[in-house]
Amino acid sequence: MQPGSLTKGRFPAFTDFPTMTYCVAMRLESGLIFASDSRTNAGVDNIATFQKMYTFEMADRLRLVMMTSGNLATSQSVASLLDLRSRRDGPDSLRSIGSLYDAAVLVGQTLREVIARGGDGQVDLGSSFLLGGQLAGERPRLFNIYPQGNFIEATADTPCFQIGETKYGKPILDRVLNYRSSLEEAIRCALISLDSTMRSNLSVALPIHLMWHRNDDFSPRSPLRIGEDDGYFRELRAAWGRGIKETFAALPTTPWSEELA
């Protein structure tokens, strides 16, 4: 696992408050898309930036991408344990998995382990995870892992999972995305979904981390960081805003337009 760098400053009490984020992942016919924001908050006066996307790769054999939402201390502990144990072979190592299903089981077990030793039940230690990738010889797969450690898998009928603050970014996914969408279309859809969420909820914010995987392509890749100075993202969100306004203006007027004039 390669956790993102932390911003310097006062370390907030993330064990005491539920934290919010937004992550979206897509399992498509041609590959996988992952996108996450980077804001974590424990109250309006306790906000910080943490990368919530982790990657694990073995040359020509395995790529895993994991994104997290929920209690930050729990999420980081799970990622750290997976990283530590995967530096060697063993039944609790990602190096030893025989399928992506095994990886999802391992993340769920590690999550339950961290929560079991982490508190007295008075603090919500729950975290959710999106885990996807590909093992050579197996098709790409995507899992939504719940705070209890159990999980479901994406299908052609349900190719997209969200965790965190999901409601604002869901309409574009429901209207536009399907299993046969291209990776390029899916990236645009994911970025618009994140932008819609950021406009409606201050607990979700830039930078965005973006990762994709083409079927059977294990060439080294790191998450792309999209910040305030990213020209394409500024252009995309401006075009989306203009398009919504133009479409709204072109809608048929109501039958009561004369009465309301």
C-alpha cells in the first residue's frame, strides 16, 4: 500500500467524530475507474487534507486500488496493517491472494481486527472501503466493503459503487454511466460527480485523486492528483455549469406561464 502524504499541522481528533468524504469506483467492460476527494473533517473548525486512495502492485501480476471513508484512524490502521503484512508472504499478505475475492476477504478481516481492539463501543470506529483491481488470469473486479467487514461485488447491472457523501454525485452516475461506457467517458462522469458533491457539501473538497486500470494492463501507474490549478478540471466544471443552465433555459415552459407572468 502507498498512502498519500499528510498535510502538516495540528493533528485533529478524528477518533472522536465521524469524518466525511466522497469516493466513487466503476467496473466497466474495458477496465476500472477510481476517484476520491481529500477533505477530512472532525467539525467545522477541524479540517485537514488526507489522501484516501491506496495502491498495491506486483509487476505483471497484480494491481489493487483501495479507497476509504469513515473513521480516519480506522482507515489508516487497516491500510498500515495491510502494507506491513504484505511486505512478506503469508496467509495475511496481499502477496499470497489467489483471487480478488481473497483480497476483499483480507481487507474485511483486517477491518474487523482493527475495530475489535480499538474502543469500548462509545466511539464510532466504522469505515467503508472500495477495493478493486485485477490479478493476472482473472477479470478485473470491484468490491464495496462495509464497516462490518462483509462486502458485495460490482456487476454489469450495477457497475458503480460510492462511499461517503454519495447523494449529490449520484444523479449523473444514474443518468449517464453504464457498463459499456468507455474509460474516458467514465472519468468525465466521475469528475462531474465529485464536482457536484463539492458544490453541495463543504466536507468534500479538492484535491481529487484519480486512478484507472485497463483490462490486463499491469504497467506501473500512480494516482493522478487534480488540484485547484488543474486546467482541465476548471474547464470541465465550467462547461458542465454552462450546459446545465442552457438546458434548463431550453426546457418547455409550464402550462401556467401566462398566469405566473
